[in-house]
Amino acid sequence: MRITIFGATGLLGRALMQIWQGDEVVGLGSKDVDIRSQERVTEAIRRHHPGWVVLAAAYTDVDGCETHSQLAFDVNSHGAANVAKVCAQENVRLLFLSTDYVFDGTKRTPYEIDDPISPHTVYGKSKAAAEAEIRAAQPEFCILRTSWVFGVGGKCFPDTILRLAATRAELDVVNDQRGSPTYTVDVARTIMQLCRKDARGVIHATNRGDCTWFDFATEIVGEAQLTTRVRPTSSDKFVRPAKRPEYSVLSSRSLEQYGLELPTWQDALGRYLAERGLPAAP
């Protein structure tokens, strides 16, 4: 099977390139193909003749999207539409990476794939618009929503916590936002398996379990055997351009229908720290 990955130099794209074996995989970064150009996308897909395209390319700076809304929609929505249209024309299957930010964050039970979409941020709106474009262009689409992604090789929450904990005795971390931390290696492996299973429709995939950012930070500091004290605080103490959802846990039912399950986020964190070469707590 031939696979083309758009966004191969991003956090998730790097993990996809690292773990995907047994198929012919081509990875393309933004310097190779600007997905905002349908002509460039067409050239790339016709050149590589993939059976599947994995679209991991996106403008993922949630706060930056608020300031640069046109860029967010150009890349996340219009760019995704370009890829979807070309895939439809060339009879190529498409797996699109989406996000928990398409939901409003007001539930208190895990979001199902058919729950109403009601994003509150520019980032979420741009990804929701992309989902709509893909549904219209690709009758056999596969949309994979995930959340709280972390991994080696780019900016992510554990990387930030470890960097700050190296120089601070105390850290204040919000305790009123809940989600499921998800390791790039685990979601990348899931994407590979879903393509091989000829997956269709909307699927939610995150590491098992949920926590607050405070819980996550506490686990990071403890597992890395650091002495920094982590203190809980509230979101109103950290005002940011983009409002974060209070609750963004995604239900795993859609993924279980394919016989797949991700490890717990605690297990994933341990492997992330090991990948970084850091000692884990005994």
C-alpha cells in the first residue's frame, strides 16, 4: 500500500514517519507542498499515486489562530478542502486529523462522534469547516479526532512543564480543564491500523483515561523525579486569546468498533519520558 503524509514534519507527522512500516510511505512537509495550492496538491498526489493520504498538516497554534484567523482558515479549512477534492478526483482515500476543539466543552461525559459540533475558537471553527468540506468532497472520508497531543520533536505540554520545572521551585497549573493526553506514537500507530482496516466515517482516538492539566503536570513532574511543587489554579488566572474547553474527553466507542484501543495516558507518558532519555519513577 502506498501512503502519502501531508504534514510529515509536524509533531504527529514525525511520529507517523517513524512508526509506519510495511508500506511505501512518502512524507511531505509544508516546504514540499503548500496545501493552500490545489495545483501543488494535485501534482504531489499524481506524482506519488498513493492509496491513502493522511492529512496531518495544520496551523495548530490555538492562540495564534485567534490573531491570524485568515491564515487558520486558509490552511486548516481551504487547504483541507483542496486535498479532499484532489483525493476524490484521483480515487484516493483520505484520513483527516481533526480535534476536540470542534466541540463546545460543556458536556460532562465523553463526546460521541455524532454529538453537535459547536466550536468556540477560531482554531476549532477552522477544523469544523474542514470536516464539512471533506464530507462534501469525499463520500468515503475518514475523520480522526484526537486531543491534548504530546510527543518528542516539537512543542507540547510535557515539554513545557519539564522546561519550566528545571528552573522553578513551584508551578501553577489549571485544574478546571479536563481531557485525555494523547501520545503521538500511539495515535500514529492507530492511524496506520485504521488505514489498513479501510476505516470510514468519524472516529475518536485518544489515550485511555482523562485528567486535568494539573493532574497531567503532577504526573510529569513525579515520573521525571523532579522536586518542583505543582499547585492547582483556575483558568481565570491564565487568560489567553483562545478560550480552552472545560471538558474535551472523547468517547472511544467508534475506535473500539475497529477492535482498537490505545494504552492509558500514564503508560504513554512513561514511554514519552523514556524516548526523551529521562529517568522514570520506579
